[in-house]
Amino acid sequence: MIHRPFWINRIEAAWKEAPIAWLSGVRRAGKTTLAQSLGEERTHYVNCDLPAAEDMVRDPALFYRDCQKPVVVFDEIQQLRDPSRVLKIGADLFPDLKILATGSSTLAASKKFRDTLTGRKRQVHLSPALLGELEAFSVKLPKRLLHGGLPQALLAETKKPSFYREWMDSFFARDIQRLFGFRDLDRFNALLEYLLRQSGGQLEVSRTASAVGISRPTVESHLRALEITHAITLVRPFHGGGQKELVKQPKVYGFDTGFVSFARGWEPLRPGDCGSLWEHLVLEHLQAHQPDTPVHYWRDKAGNEVDFVLARRREMVDVIECKWNPDAFDARALAVFRSYYPKGRNYLVTPLEGPAYRKRVANLEILVCVPEGIEG
């Protein structure tokens, strides 16, 4: 079992704030393995996929009273008939217990959750394997970009297209169809594959509907489902009300580099492919390490663009530019952005070998670093 201390610490931190830690993440991201890594000696584990689980928690108070361990894990809790009732009774009547519930989506996505447990839970979203976890998986960065970060795919000797295709079919059947009631697998997968091919680019809903051959309302409803289940991220533009800035059109990112490269037919990866996939990996790092800070991008009508923008306190705005090759960095767009928003830190994030360093470009001070060098 691969030890993932970053995520264990996130779960423990969640429990310090609330009795329930809600561990979400896409299918096969490693939620079950992570939950089991908490240790048999301290956890009472319930696999909610099993029919017996429903009968086990029919009387939640009796179930919790019989628990002899300090942590209760409900794996795939959305399979229970009334999961919010089970969790609420545990949180309210047994405050000394720590509860971990796992699921593929946000808690509010399922109609089964009549109570979203406000004040009783904290969310932890498990992303595919992060850059800082690659040593634990004994893989190098190029393999992570090509295979993606789902543990089964990451640890495979070769990239098997059947894994990615089967995952998409299972994702629809076990998550999308059950949670949202969509019925057309082919139409849904056509949209998902289109978005994966467009990943890292701007999303225009009408153009997407035309390209895939489905209606705009269907695209919009499917996009909401894909966001809720973390299969895509919509990064919205940062703007301060200037007339020359884009204010509406988001950029779309697929959840995993392996699926992006699969949809695009990128195997083997060429040097030009790595830059786009590296940008995805930096976004995943930001979402994992700074989950409460919205990530934006910036672009003006002249085409100047910066990859990611993090709004801090007051007028402080941090900018993150992602480059596979730092020598290819052009600071002109950053200089335009800083003419509007002068306060904040500038990062050039690269797969750097060696310590971070500062340099001055176009009268701007820039920290060249790996993702771990981005301050919260």
C-alpha cells in the first residue's frame, strides 16, 4: 500500500474542524485505499456497496454504539438509502467518533442527501497523484503526464486504452446515470471526449453544442454534472471591470492528464505536448494545496493571457505562469497584466531540477520554482 501522507494530513485536519470528513474524488482515484490506510486498529470500515451495509446501519444509533474503534469509514456512502440520516446521527449523538465518508461527487449532488450536513462536515477532494507524490509511486514525471494520476493507470507498465475507455463507461453508469438520471451514454461520452480534447482552452457552449451535435441546454446540464463529479474544472476569467478584459468565457480542464492525452491520441508524448499537460498538473497542485482559493485565468481582448491568477487579500493578486521549458517564457502578457494589477507575487512554475531562484524580466521580479514553491 502506497503511503500518501499529504492526504492523511488533510483528513486529520478536517476532523479537527468537524466530526465528518467527506472524501470525494473521481472513480479509482484511490479513495478506498486511502481510507484503508488509516489502519485497521483504529477504523471500523463499512463497504456500502455491499447489500449487508444497509441492514447494518438500519438503526444508526445502535450501530454507532457498538463501534469499538475511534474512526468509522463509510466507503461509497451514496449507495445507502438515507446516507445523510446515518451521518447526522453519528455527528450529533456520538461527538467523540470521527467519521470518514467517501463518494465520487459533492455531497449535495445526490437526491438521497436530504440534509447537506452544514457545520458537521469538511470536504477533502482527492486528486490524481500529485507531483510531490511521484517518488512514493516510484514513477517519473513524463510517465505521470502520459498515464495520468489514477493509481492503477500510473503503476501500469504500458498505457492501455482499454482502461480509459472502461473508466468512462463505468463513470457514466455508476456516477452520472445514478446521480443525475442521464440515459444517453454515447451522447455524454461524446461531450466528455470533446472537452478532454479541448482541455486547457476556452469553452464556448454554443460552439460545443454544434460540434458535438447536441442541444445547448443538454450541454449545460452535462457540464454541471461533470463539474459536480470533478471530471472537469471550469477556470473562470479574472477581471476588475476593465473594458479590455474577458469577463465571461471560462477555460475547461479535464481532471487528469492521462485522459487528456488519451482523448488527443498523444502517445508517445512529444516535447510540445508536455507544456499543456504540465499546466494541468500545476492546476491540480493548486486545487489540492489551496482548496479554498479560487483559481482564475486572465486574458484581454488583444490576446494577452496569463495561465492562473490567485486573488489574495485586498489588491494582492498572485500570477502563475506554467512553462515546461522556462527558457520559452515571454513576459509581455504578464507585464500587461501588472499594468492593471501591480500588487502581488509572480511565479514561473517549471519542472525545475535544483533550488528555486528569482530573476527580473521586463522590470518584474519573478520566482522560478516547482509547484511546491507557490506560497499560500
